[in-house]
Amino acid sequence: MSIFNAFNASASALTAQRLRMDVVSSNIANANTTRATINENGEFEPYRRKMVTMAPADNSFQSFLQKAQNTTSNPASGVKVTGIVEDAEPFKLVYDPTHPDANEEGYVEMPNVDPLKEMVDLMSATRSYEANITALNASKSMLMKALEIGK
């Protein structure tokens, strides 16, 4: 086990949470965008909410075998981003016959972004980021204390 495992785990988590905050801010910025993409029919579609998916960084057979045998040699393997997926929730219909994108009945398809949900997600990502900074600083402090012992 390397002395830098804690640093690597915290660094991967910081990177993942930063991406999560970027995606949430993109969702908030596009909460009213009715012409984000063009579908296969050649028509404009509203912005679709995006989410970050994560998984443990070490998904090797050896890691699962060690976990099953309770002989894990590398407990802090970190996290990796597996992708950015679009939310399949349907678009919101808002009655606004004066909107340029309104259909024949006067309804406009609005993005499936809920600002309240996005703010909660942003606060969660920020708290996780702060927790990982605290863990990184604690690891750094322990390493500095170990170096002082060697003096």
C-alpha cells in the first residue's frame, strides 16, 4: 500500500465532484432553453437535464476477489466518472400561446430541469467536494507529522 493512496482517492473524488458541479450549473443555465437540439424529425427539442454517473475506480476481478476474501490491500481506490447521461423524464408542458415555440394548442415544451432539484444536487456536490478537501488536508498533515518524526 502506497502512502499516496489517500491522495489519489481524494483527487479522483475532487475531479468527479467538480464535473458534477459543472453539469449542474449547465442544467441551471439551460432551464428555459426550448431549442437545444434537433431531433431525428428535424424539429427543435428543449434542453434535457444531464446527470453524472460514477463508479469505483478499481473494478478489476482482483479487487472483487480480495473483497470477497476480506483481504483488501487497497481500500482507497477512488472513484471514476462513467458517463454523463440524459434524464429520461418527459418535458414540461407550459401554456403560453404567445411563445414562438408553442404548438397548435398553445403549449410549449420546456426543459425537464427542476431548479430546486438542481440546487440540492449542487449543494450535495459542494459538500462532497469540501469533505474531500478536508480528507486531503488530513492526509497531508499526517504525512508532514511522519516526516517530522524522522528528524
